[in-house]
Amino acid sequence: MVSGLVDNILKAVELILGKLIDEFYAEDGDDVRSKVRLVVPNSSCGGIIGKGGATIKSFIEDSRAGIKISPQDNNFPGLHDRLVIVTGTLGEQMRAIELILYKLAEDRHYIQSIIAPFPYAAVYVGMNYGPPNGIGGRFTNNRYQNKEDRDNSVTIGVADEHVGLVLGQNGRNIMEISQLSGARIKISDRGDFVSGTSDRKVTIAGSQRAIRTAESMIFRKVASVSER
């Protein structure tokens, strides 16, 4: 299981697959064709397939890898996973995996599955670089590093002028972030800033996984301004 931001996951997977190829196919040169199996929730496979198979066909054409999705195995009640089988050279596989992961990151069902008690490899919809403009420091309140299900909280600073992006119209954005992440989110009143700054306090409470997911979604909202 590999978890983290999409770009970090891709780097880790490339290193792992490269190592396996070096170990087991050392004499076969650089164009070794191998097979990778990705475990994907059944509810998210439709997005990868696309209407009439259009999405998976475009992924195959783009990456030049072979991509097949196994049928759901009904022999195991309660198991809702399918295998996405990717074959090709390392470069072809990595391009296919990149396309698949970014597709999963857009899928609300997948985001919900990563905060389940036994999560799939998490794809956090966040930035893969330092805090963007509008995001201040991160302040740990009472976290328990090895107690995933304990109630923890952190406070981050969000520039006052960007708080509206986090809230959304009639609080729609913050409600969506809370529902998808499973975290409880509270934004300080106007004028109640992080000490020494003009950043409003955004306190996020819940399990560590819920907090990480909510943070990433908040960063994404705020970063959308600086990306324009």
C-alpha cells in the first residue's frame, strides 16, 4: 500500500517497480514488459472505463500500455474490489498508472473510500509542493501519532481574503469538505487571527486520516486562486 499525494505516489511506485525489474529481469534489457495489478474499489471502476469504454481506450492509446479490469469476484461477500491490470514497459506502465490515479482523485466515491476503517491507498487531492499563497502555518493541537482513530485536531492559518473560498456559497464548500473527509472544521470569527498574522484560524478535528484529507482539500481550494 502506498499513500500520499499523487505525484509522491507515482515516484514511489516508479522506484518500487524499477527495483523489481532490476532484481528479476536484469538480463532482459531496458524494455522489459511486466504486469502490475492495482486494487480499485468496484464503485470507482466505472470512471476508469468511461462511457462505452471511451476513457480506458484513451488511457491505452496515451500510455501504450495494456489495461484490463477484472470482473468483480462474487465469491467473497463484502469484498468490493476489482483489479486493474496494467502491462507494458516501465514507462508505459507509469503513464497508465498516472492517468488512472488522477482519474481516481476526481472520484468522490474513491475519496470516501480512503477514510474507511480499512482504507485503500489514499490519493489526497492536494498540492505536491510547499504551502501555497494564502495558507499560513500549521499548528498541532493534540495529536496521537500512533492512534489513528483517536480524536485529534490541528489548526492552520488561511488568509482572511481567502476564507470565502473555503466556506463557499452558503457554506457549501466547507460542508462538502467535512462530509468527504469525515473531519469537523471550524473557522474563527472575523478579527480572530493566528497570533502575529492576518490569517484566520481553521481548526480541523477528527482522525489523522480525516484531518490530512480535509487539509489537502482546503489547500486545493485556496491554491486555485494562485493558479489562475
